[in-house]
Amino acid sequence: MYKYDQYDQSIVDARVAEFRDQVERRLAGEITEDQFKPLRLQNGLYLQLHAYMLRVAIPYGTLNSEQMKMLAHIARKYDRDYGHFTTRQNIQYNWIQLDQTPDLLADLASVEMHAIQTSGNCIRNISSDQYAGAAADEVTDPRPWAELLRQWSTFHPEFAHLPRKFKFAVIASEEDRAAMRLHDIGIQLVRNDAGELGARFFVGGGMGRTPMIGPMVRDFVAADDLVSYAEACLRVYNRYGRRDNKYKARIKILVHELGKDEYTRQVEEEFKHIKTLNLDPPKAELERITTFFQDPDYDKSASDDLDLSDPDFAIWVDQNVKTHKQSGYAIANISLKPIGGIPGDATSAQIDVMADLAKEYSFDELRVTHAQNIVLPHVKKSDLYTLWQKLDEAGLATPNLDLISDMIACPGLDYCSLANARSIPVAQKIAQRFSDVGKQKELGELKLKISGCINACGHHHAGHIGILGVDRKGVENYQLSLGGSGAEDVSLAKITGPGFDEDGIVDAVEKATNVYLKEREGDERFVDTYRRVGMAPFKEALYD
Amino acid sequence: MKLLTGNDLKSGLVTWWTGKDWSINIEDAVDVGEEGEAILAAEQEAQRVNSAYIIDGDEDAGTPRPGHIKDRVRALGPTVRPDLTLKPNDASAIDKVV
């Protein structure tokens, strides 16, 4: 894992001191809320429905046990004993007091964490593959590149006031576990025919009120040019992105309106210019960063044997454990989606348990996934049974990864000031309707995603089944959509028709799954069947 | 009726105008009527509360009730965490929000 150097630590410490002064002046009435708001947002502090909400950055979703312990400490000391893991691999706290925030940020800084650039029109937390460094299918570990981009984008003076927020994802495998093409810039590390490392650049993807799949603007950017090329993409956007209309200000609108070819032409021109300025980071810096992401000290003699005689353990292994690149090891997914629970929420005690388990069984490493789960990336197979038992004791062994109850759900109207409808109660009711693990497994991979408003924080456009909560004359209403995907088979879901009330949407989801079970051929997943048979049989079941 | 609401500067908690001060309990809220804008302006100057605004409401069994579900959720707390609402022991409180 990356360790801060003196520069990283000093800028984070300096920011804490600066914000402490700003908070004191605000509380003393020396600055107005209009003056203070942009300052607190630059430090991740929002004012939400019930209280201040703090969003803490977890760069590319990677953290160690000490950091995870600190997240538990913050939940206990400054919040109401829980945190909410988000779709940008971050964590949010919902009940923060303004006067305590500087101390909270100082605590975070003590373990090399912060809340900088988790809000505002800047480059946000870089997201990545939660299996990075452990996946068998990656061409390289994407995290050194994500870290390089983090350093490049932190306090980048030119990109501190972009037309709108800006999100990167970096992956290094054909399987897309990070919804890469639904980002402002998606970077896929690849090797060319000569075996050289480079990157595909996809620009102009995103969800929100105008969902778009990012087109590829370059099929191979040499690794040494990666930061320069990103800089060129941003410069064109910063120059021509719309600032007159918030709803048309994301880069996807610029790429769409200019057209991919013209946008690319301008980027290439800018890139040529940037190359004359010698702005690329020195190779030595990437090499320094890369040393922090070496493989852990695996036991090369570890066995692949696994005793699956305990049926509950066998179900968990089958669903939540994934193949590791190192024989004798596995990737263990911890679902934060217990049946009837709140997707992504974990108590301080559970966060502590996961930290302890990572220290004991996963070389001190954890990952947060964009699907709001936690990963222990390097677990010896011989430790899996003990690990599972300890997870089970803590209510963290739900065997539902990628099944219908493993839903992404935004905080919705229960917490969010932007939301129009509640997301969490719908997620809970659907999970309860499909609580039988056997029924869920019969449905197979089924990604259900719920947003409480058009901003699409719950990724409903990318759901095999998507649900969007809307306000219909003061009453919550839910639109159903089908056929989306955030994976390598990326697609945008289509609305089925008129919306449903809270109970009606649960029934509608069940009807859609019944159509799938009736129409399914072979090993087809829900989304495969939908793509083959189209919307008609689903509409018929839903509305006739 | 008209209600004046905002979020407390220090705690961020939802607050309601009581006629002379702010309270986190909507039961204490008063109808600001035609005076709302003037109170709002004065309170913005005082800087004790953020993002204050006036909403429509009505009365339900003698208690002010916001007209929109968003403000009813604000008045109670998250409907999915009864333990974190202002009425953790009132099983019917959430039904009244929805």
C-alpha cells in the first residue's frame, strides 16, 4: 500500500489547520455561510437532510487495518456509531458536528487519510478495480497508476474549478469491475502486440440525468504519456465545457456536442503541445510509487484444498469467494447487504471486525467496492473457514455477492437533500421478498440498482434492473428500467413504462424475474435474456 | 400554516422556528404566517441557522405537519433507522411521515 511521503503528509496537515481556522471564523460569525460553503465542500463537508455529512476519501478503495480502525473510531466518536460505504469507494458519515470536524480531520490525517476533493467541481477520488493486485486477469496492477493520478490531481491548480465534478476510473483487465465506461474518463491499462504497457482512454461517460457510455478516444496511449494525455483531455474540457448550465456542464455533454472525432482532434492537438512542456511526472516517481504495490509475501506452498463439508460455508464460498492470481489464496468478498439491512452501512463494531480480520488474514489490506461491499484481497484458502466463522459472528457473512439482494442503493430521501424518494426501504423490501438464498441463486447474477433521484448516485442506469425514485405530486413513485450494465458489456437500462408505488415496485421486480425464469435459455443471466427477448414480454407481465 | 425551518449552524440538526427561538422538535414550531420573510431575513443576519426556508404545512392533532414528505422526513429523522429518529419509541411515527 502507498505510504505518504513528507509532501503528502504536510499538505494534508496544512489543510486541516487551514480548515480549523475557517470553522472557527464561521462559528464566530466572521464569515457568512455563502463564504464558508465552498470552503467546507472542498473538505468533503456537506449539509444534508438531517445534519452535516462528511465524505472521506478512500483512494482507489484501498486501505489498511489501521485506517479502517480509524473509520470505526470516527463513527464512534464523531457520529452515531456507523458509516456508509459509497459507490465511489468512499465512506460517508451522516451526523457530523461542524465544531468537531477539524479534530475529526486531524484524526484522519494521523493515518494518512482526508476528505479533500470529495466534493466540488474538481477531480474526485480516483476509483479502481477492487481486485487490483489480486486478480488473475489483469495485465498489471492498476493502483500505481491510480496513485500517480491521485497525486497529479490533488490540488492541481488548473483543475480546481472545472465546469463540473470529474471522475476517473482505472482498470487493468478486460473484465470491468469498476463501471469504467460510465466515468468522465475511464482508463483501461492494456499491452500492445509488442507487449508494451499503455492505456485505452474512454472519455465522456457518466450517469446522472443524461446517461452516456464513454466512447474510446485513443486505443493506446503509451504508459509514459498517460498523465499528459489525461491533462490534455481535461484541458479541452476546462476550456470548452459549459459553465452556463449546470445540467450540461459534464464532459459527456461536451464530447457529445462536439462529437467524439472533433473532441479527440482537439485533445490530440493539446497533447502535442503538452509534450513540448515536459509535464510528465519523472519515471522515478512512478517507480517509487510502484514499490508500495509489490505482492505481499505469499506462502508459495499454500494448498488449494478447501473443506466444503459445512453447507453454509460452501454456499458462501461459492458466492462470495473469487479466484486469486496466487495459488493457495482467494479473494474474499464481505457483503454489506444483509437481508433487510441498509446497503453499504456498517457499524463501528463491524468496521473494527473487518479491520482485525484484514490484519490477521489478508496482509493488512482491505478494499471498498463501488457496489458498496468490502473485499479482503489476499486470504489463504486454509484460513477461509475460520474467516467465514468470524464474519458470520459479526453479521457479515451474507452469501449474496452479485445476486439480487446485493443491491446498490443511494441514501435516498432518508438522508439526502437532493433525493425525491426513499431508496433504502425499497431495497429492504426487495431483499426480503427474495430472502431465500436458493431463490436468489436460481436467478443467478442480477444487478439491481436503486437511485432516489435523477442524479443516479445509485447507478440505476447501469442496473440489469434499475429503479429510479421520483416525486409525483409529493408522493414517492418508482420507475422500473431493464437491461443496463456497468461491466464490460456496458449498456444503459430502458424504462419499462409508468412507475409504481413503494409496494408496487417490489411486485414489479418479482414479475420481471418471473419473466426471466420463463424465457431463460441455457446459462443466460437476466440481462442476457432481456437482450435476446427484448422489452415486450416484460411489459406485458408488468402492465397487462 | 407556514413553518420556518433550517439547520443549526453548529450541529447541522434540523430546527424549527418557535416564535422566539429555534427547536429541533417540530411540536414547538409556530405558524409564521405573513411574518415569515421578515423573521427569515433577521435570522439569516443572526447566522445561527443555515439554509433556512419557509414551507407550507398543516396541523395534525395539534402538531404542525409539513406538507411535503421531504420536510416530514426532516422533522422525524431517517425512516429506516427508527432508533435515530426523534421518536424512537413511537412505532407509528414513521407511518405518519409516509
